[in-house]
Amino acid sequence: MSEEDFTESTDRPSKTKRKEAMHELRDLGAELVELSAGQLKRIELPEDIRQAVRECQKITAHGARRRQIQYLGKLMRNADDAPIRAGLALLRGESAAETARLHRLERFRARLLEDESFLSDIAARWPQADLQYLRQLRRNALKEQEGGKPPKNFRAIFQALQELDHEEEKPRVESWGVESRGLQELDHEEGKTDVDE
């Protein structure tokens, strides 16, 4: 027997590594199953995987659900998992670009609460913005702060700004032919930074 008979081949992963990768894909599939319908739409998925996720969400029996998740993991072996992982990271807020975008929107909200004239900056950035609605939310949020009430309108301002930002992102993404990158990455490519705004 030669020494070559006992050395491991480096051209393919070991059985343990392959099993770990399969379990990882299965866990990724289980994470997809836990998403709401709206969140699932935001992730770029092949149609067979999307259908398997929908089917699994309908199943309530533990054993059947486990088998469906195993099947989902099997389907994911043939798909590119990078966009799925990126979409899940974006939903979890783990993406640096998403975190920076949320911080920017929080600063916009703070500026709007400090000074109503900031509405003109919002109108310049998002021409489709309903300024009267934002003005009303601002007024109500300030009343809530004075009265020590729960910050319902404070949150509503953030949600309105977030919707405006998502509306702006869709046309830019479609016009650039980019499907899975966020607004921050596009701004970065154009030479804009979070500080410039």
C-alpha cells in the first residue's frame, strides 16, 4: 500500500462538511417558513422554493411540517442561496446598508420634529410625499410628547418616511437592472454618502 491510499482527496468536501451544508440549507428554509407573506415577497426566491415555503406554512402537524422543511432544504441545494441569505439579512436588519438607511430616516424624523421647514427638504428628496399628512403627524407627535402619551404618531412619521424611501428605491432598482441591492449601495456607487444628505 502506498501513502497515497491514506491521504484525503482535497478535490471534494468530506461527508461531514456536506451534511453540515445540507443542515444549514434546511435551517435557512425553516427561517423562510417563519416569515410573513409580505416579508417573503421581498426575498428573491425561485418559484419552486416559494411554493414549497407556502405549502409548509399551511401545514400544522409537526411531523409533516418537519418533512416539508427537509424537502425545502433539498430544493435549496439546487438554488443559489446567496440572494436568499442577503434578503434574510436585510429583513433582520443585519445589513450595514439597511442599518445606515434606518439611521438616516431616524435623523430625518428628528429634524422634522425640530423644525417644520424641514418638510421642504423632504419634498425635494421625495416629490410624491404627502406634506400635509406629514405636517399633521408632526403636530400630533409633538402633542403626544407634551402630554406624555404613547408615541403613536412619532412611529407613524418613521413609517411614512420608510414608505417614501422604499418607493424611491423601486424605480431606481428597476432602472439600473439591479434586483437585490439596496438604496444605500446605489447611493454609494454614485458617490453619495450618508453624510452628504
